[in-house]
Amino acid sequence: MLLKTFGWSFGITAAGLALAAYLWGVKGLAVVAILSVLEISLSFDNAVINAGILRKMNAFWQKMFLTVGILIAVFGMRLVFPVVIVAITAKLSPLEAVKVAINDHNRYEALVTGAHPAIAAFGGMFLLMIFLDFLFEERDIRWLGWLEKPLGKLGKLDMLSVVIAMVVLVIAATTVATGVPVHGGSGTIDKTATVLLSGIAGLITYLVVGGISGFFEDQLDEDEDEDEDDADEETAASTKGSTAAVVGLAGKAAFFMFLYLEVIDASFSFDGVIGAFAITNDIFEMALGLGIGAMYIRSLTVFLVRKGTLDDYVYLEHGAHYAIGALAFILLATIKFQINEVITGLVGVVLIAASYWSSVVRNRRIGENSEGSNDTAEVSSGV
């Protein structure tokens, strides 16, 4: 199963590293390898979050996530997106932006880095909403019960997560956005308006895409429940037509959930794209290295789904969401402050590792309790 799931990742890694060595020599090979590791370390929590959503989809949409999804992730977010940002911020035509990216690496780096406040505000707000909605949701399984139990009760207040997100955005816009250092020069610039607009855009994107996917998912669940309740032949016959509608509805639900996954991936990729400039400003080295890393994250997501890892280690999703919350605040902080990518990656790894270990301890405790119950039953029965 490991080879089946990661086979494409292994193959693309070998081909990508060989291409890097051929085009740019040993230095290029090293750069691409480092970028791949950087992307994996920064996006491991992304794989856990994606797996929680992807397991609700059928095999077809899981394949779409690995095929069409990876094309969007690699070519869309790692290659096209930075060029689009350059075209918008520098008011260049798409063709001129491509020329800058290929021929003037220093200017390209300056333009993309200059757009970082807008990128960080958009991605930070989107990720913050994911974290807050998780935090304020009542659930049976809690990792940090002392925190999650009272917050779950507070979550009954309508739009609480939106209100808190807007407060965080206003604070960010009036603090870190007021004195953003000028890239490659001295002095600062006020990015308050940019951060506010981009943050609101991130919030709206989350509400629209997440709301639509949630709507279709709820509709699908309702229709399936209705079908299960219909037992007599007449009702069964009359629901033959509606069965097709349910299939179509499932397709709509899966499609919007797929879009939701792609936006989540985009939000996670922002810090990787910006952080990659600390290693190289060559757009093709960057796309190749980050693309290899993104492929492993996709394969890891599918592996977690097929192995049922999230069912076996129930706190992993909790750890991943806390890592998302940390990343959201880190992204907002990077509007003004430079935070090393190692710190960003370690925060996610530590939180997920802690949640994994807590899951292992929980499983052992449940196993010991069940063994104790069996022993008691045997003694009481006189065995």
C-alpha cells in the first residue's frame, strides 16, 4: 500500500531531482531538495486537515485530489500564483510579469515579497476561521478538555468565530500593518488598508466556499436519511428518480469540498512560497522544489485516509487544527516581523507529535480497560 500511495511521489522526486541536476548542476539539485523538505515540514498539518475532509469523498474525488489537485497545487500555486501577484501589484501585463519572473530574479523577488502583507492577511484569516470553527464546535472527543469544553459551549453563539476573526484582523491592521519594513531598503510603509481588504477577502472566501460545501453535504445527508426511512415498495419505486438526484447532489457536495480543499492548500502554500525566497529567487527551481514537496503532502493525505489513521489516532485532527491556529497568527505576525521558517515548521510538528502521543496513550488506556473488563467477566462467570 505504501508503494501504491507514494509511488507517484517517489517517481516525480527522482525525475525532478534528475532534471534539477541536468539544468542547474549540483547547486540546483541541492536547492530543489531543500525546498522539497521545507514544503513537507511546513505543510504536514495540511495533510492531516485534508485527510479529515477527503475521507468524506468517494474514490473518484480522491483520485481527482491527487491528479487535477496536484496540477493546481504545483502549477497554480507554486508557479502561476506568484506571477499573478507580481502582475497585480506592479500593474504589469501577464506577459511582462512572466518576463520579469524569468529574466529579472531580483525584481521578481522584491515584487512578490512586497505583496506579502496582502498574501499573509488573506491566508491568515482563512486559516484562522478554520481553527476558530473547530475550536467552537462541540464534540464528544476532546484533546484539551479544560479548554475545548467551555469553548464548545460558547460556540453556540451565532457568528462568534467571525466576530473574533474580525477583531483579530482589526488588531493586526492597526499594529503590525502600520509599519511594514520596505524590502531591500530602509524605512517603513503603512499597509493598513491592504491588510484590511485582503483579510476581509480571506474571510469572505472561507464563508462562501465552506458554506456552499457544507450546504451540499448537509443536503446529501438528509436525502440519504430519507432514503433509509423509505421501506415499502411504492416508496422505493418513487425514489428511483431521487436516487439519481442524490448521486448528483453528492457530486456537487464533493466538488465544492474539492474547491474547499484547494483553497486550504493555497492558504498553506503562502508561507512556503514566501519562505522559498530565502533559498532561491529562481521561479523554476522554486516551483520544482515546492511541487515535489506538495506531491508528498497529497500522497500522505490519501495514505492517512486509506489507513484510517484519523480514526485510530483521534487527537491528530485536534493537533493539526491547533497548528493551523498557530500558523494563522504567525502569518499575520510576518506582515511586519521576519520569522524563520524553521520555527513555523517546528510549531506544527510539535503540536501534531503531541496529539499523536496523546492518541497512543488514550488507545493504550482503552486497551487496558477492555482487558480488565474481560478478566472480570471471566472471574464472575467462574471460568
